[in-house]
Amino acid sequence: MDHKLKRLAAYYKPYKRLFFSDMFFAILGAGVTLAIPLIVRYITSNVIVLPGGEALQIIAKLGAVMVVMVAVECFCNFYIAYFGHIMGAKIEHDMRNEIFAHYQKLSFAFYDNQKIGQLLSRVTSDLFDISELLHHGPEDVVISLIKFIGSFIILCRINLTLTLVAFAFLPVILLYAVYFNKRMKRAFKANRARIADINSQIEDSLAGIRAVKSFSNEAIEMKKFRAGNEQFVESKRRSYWYMGWYHSGLGALTTLVTIVVLIVGACLITGQNMNVADLVTFLLYINNFTEPVKKLINFTEQFQNGYSGYERFLEILAIEPDIKDAPDAISVSEVEGDIRFDNVSFRYEEKQDTVLSHLDLHVNAGDYLAIVGSSGGGKTTLCSLIPRFYDVDSGRILLDGTDIRKIRLADLRRQIGIVQQDVYLFAENIMENIRYGRPDATDEEVIRAAKLANAHDFIEQLPDGYLTDIGQRGVKLSGGQKQRLSIARVFLKNPAILIFDEATSALDNESEKIVQQSMEALAKGRTTFVIAHRLSTIRNAKKILVLTANGIEEQGTHEELLAKNGIYAKLYRG
């Protein structure tokens, strides 16, 4: 806990001046609040007994002083509210950058087991709670302690008996508040988990809206959402139940303090042990004594909310990227593209079956290798190991004789271009989507890449050409058009190694021919791995690999494998 709090406090470091100025005005504002009732007491006990003209003169001066003090308090409260929140927002900004940067480092294995909505809630609602704690927490504690201790000392000096009567309620107020606060904490934690589930559900449903509508399953999605939403209301009901008792009970107790003080004070005045001015001052200070108690208890609630959010934030930061640069990783700027799998075994998770077992494979630089086989045979897995989307469990993969784990990740991936069946396009224009292949490319280079990918002609026919907005995930384009943009990206990247993962399997015959031409143009002179769905597209491959759950069953050219009359021949003849 201490280590975590130290780490949390470190976020103030870049904003020290803002933090200390915020604290200064918090202390000044609290001091002014304590001073005003003392002036009221002085007027009611000392000034009003003076001769008329003199009394009015002093009252006017003290009134002006109090107006200035109110203006100072107003400025202090504005400074705390505005600049304090700005500081909180800046810290939230820093933490959001930190967690997003960490998300970028985590591997596919992490995302395989996560819901995007859950990860999103850590970047939004959790961080908001943390920033509220970091902004309000210190100032609330400082203001509350100054008001509480200050009012206690002043009240003791006015009338010790009445102070002890008022403070006798303190243990009751604290016990009541702590009891309900603990229960609220549990309920708030459940709320946060529920809202993360709802975020996840919405994200999933909206991302798949086309599937939802094509199956006319809007009612099913609504039913799923309603179930989650009702659970959220249930968890909220529980927290509001405790919150209701918490606020109403505290309100009743503080009002009770005022009533008891009034009754006891009236008795003391009757017995001539206290004057009316002191009772008026006492009643003015009661708020300064009860408000800090409420504020400190509210702080514990805020602390619980913010700190539980912070723990969830740390949970993510504590996840070490399982794929990262080795301490002695080397940089490479150019590679030949010679790939060797040396006794490679791999499975996705410990309890799952092995996908690849003791696999040996050598692909010379510039070779065109096609991989075929039944679904689940490990074709995509084999290709995912080359750019280190996953790491091998045993054995090694060599690039130009160097273990890929000894090469800097960014350099390794810069040498590999991937075209997948499911092309991801960003909600930007075509120019920026192609430029994603090499962000520093000029417009001319982007257009040249589009021409090489047979994409230039269809782009020119779009309403705004290269500046056409293609919608979320490129929904305004056909499958073949999206594939050609994906190939243009890779042309722009200009890698030594290519991976085509069933890139044409979802296309119609006409689109497939155009994309196939683009792919063949791209593959010239590069080491190419093609995961093939349609065997007709790979007849010209230098080498064809038949991969099944048992490993590499067959390899050779199209003619050699047909002559063997084995698995490939059966697949081909269909």
C-alpha cells in the first residue's frame, strides 16, 4: 500500500507549483471561514454596546473587512475549483497516455483473453475517479483538518462545557459513517465491474452491427443488453440504499448536534454561565465543526473509489509484455529474407493442445511458399510466429541465421508485410489508410503504391479520390477494394518478407483475379508465405507445404504433390 501511494503521489511531480498554490489557497480559504464568525462575535459582544455613532463606524469598517474576506474566500474557492481540476485533468492525461502506451506494448496473447469494453473503462471512468481523488483528496483533507482543529480550539475558548457536549456526538457520527462507508465501497466496486461489462457489451454489439442486422437479431442483442443493464441497476440500487442511509443519517446527526447545542446553550444563558453573543458564535461554528467531519468521511468514499480505480490501473501496468526486445537485441535495417524453423513447438495457452510440434522448415530468401491444409492445422499460427505475434515454446526461428528473438521487434516487423483476409482499415481517408504502411511517405509515394496494387483506378473514381472518407473499418468499400488498399500499404512499406493469410478467400472470382495480380506483383523478389484457401491460386508456387495437426505431411511443387496422390491431391480434386 505504501509503495502504491508513493507511486500515486509521484504523478504530482510535474505539477508541483500548481499543487502547492492549490494547497495555499485551500488553507487561506479555510482560515477566512474560521475568522468571519470571530468578527461577528466581536461585533455582537463588544461593538453593539458602544455609543451609536462610534458603533456604526466600527460596524461599517468591520463589514467592509468581512466583504473583502468573502471576496478572498470566493477567489480561493474559484482557484481550487478551476486550477485544481486542471491539475487533475493533466494528471489524468498523463496516466491515460501511460496506460495507452502500455496497451500498445502488450501482445496478441493478452488481447486474446480481454474484452475491449473492459479495457476502455480503465482508460475512461477509472482514470476520472483517480484524477478526482488526486485533485480533491489533499485539499479536502487540509481544509477539513484546519476547520475542524481551528473550530475546536476557538469553541473551547468560548465555552468548554458546550464544546464537549457538541464533540460528544463525534464518535457516534464517525461509527455511523464508517459502517455505511464500508458497505458503499463494496457496492461501488460492483458498479464499476458492471459498467465495464456494459461497455464491453455495447462495443461488441455495435462493432458487429452488420452481423446483428443481417441475422435480424436486434431483439436478441437488446435482450442481452437489458439483462446486463438490469444487473447494473441492481448493483446501483444496493449502493444507493447505503448512500441514502449514509447521507440522511449524517444530516440528521448534524441537525441533532445543533439542536442539543441550542438547548444546552439556552440553559447556560438562563443560569448566566454564557452570553447570547457566544451562543450565536457557537452556532455559526457548528457548521465549521460538522462540515469537515462529513468532508473527511466523503474523502474516505472518494479515496475508496479512486484507489480501487488506481489498483485496476496498476493491474494493467503490472502485466509485463510477454513479447519484448531482449536486452542484447540487435538492430537490422536490411535483410535477405532467409527463414528457418528449427524444431519449433507452440501452443496458445498452457492447458491447450500443441498447435505446432517439433517443426523444421527452411525457406530461402526470395522463395514463394504456399501453405495448405485443413482448418486448425496451424497455418496461420506458423505465419504469426515469424513477426513474433506469439513466441515459440521451444526451438527457434532464424532470419538470415539470427534468432528472431535477438532482433529488435520494431526492426523485425518492419521487414514483414502482412495481407490478411480480414483487412483492418481506419476511419480515415484512403490516403492516410495507405500511408499507414509508412507514415513518413509522401503523397506521390502513396499514389505510386496504389498504382502498383491496382488500386489507383478505382480510387480516382471515388467522390473525393484519395481524400474519400471510407467509414468505420472501410464499410464503404468492397472486399476486393479493401484488399488492394491493404496490398498498397505493404507496397509502401516495402518489406523483404510477405505473408498472405487467405487474402483472397472472401472475394468473388473477378476481384480475386485483380487482387491475385497485385499480390504476384508484390511478391516479386520477396520471401513470400501464402496461406491458401483456393488451391487454384497457388499452382505456380515454388514450394507447397501441406500442414495438418500432425505437422508437415507433404511438401513439393504442384505437379510433384499431385503425382504423390496424397492429401494435397485430395484437397485439390476436392
